[in-house]
Amino acid sequence: MRRVEKKLFRIADEIRSLQVEEDRLAAELEEHRTRHHDARLDAVDGHADDRAYFKDIESDLGRFEKALTKVRNRRASLEEERVRLLAKLD
């Protein structure tokens, strides 16, 4: 097996792994968005504890959005590399 083919298999495995991670992060992000919405409503009418919880959820939301973007960017980069390597096989 040629070096290019081995690299393509490795990239395909990593893309599959990143897709699983992306799906997991997207689901968690959606859950946090729901919590964020509920916490925001509670914080408006609630006590200081509700406002503190809202701030925690808001920081979690940003963290999940950043992580999801990072995984998507890495997967896109690998897909571009895969296309480049496939062109070499022809």
C-alpha cells in the first residue's frame, strides 16, 4: 500500500471520529441553549442565585460553541486534505 493510501485511511478514520464528536457537541450545545433560555427567564424574575446560575450557563454555552467550531474547522481541514490526496491518486 502506498504512503498516500495509508494517509487517506488515517484521515478517513479521524474524520469519522470528529463527526461523532461533532454530533455529541451539537446535541450538548442544543441542551445548553435550552437551559440558557430557561435560566435567562428565571434570572429576570428570580433571586441572585438564579442570576449566578444564568452566568454559569452562559459561560458553558460559549465554551460549547467554541469547541464545536474547533471540531468543525478541523474536520473541514481534513476533508480538504483528503480531496488533495485523492487527486494525487489519479
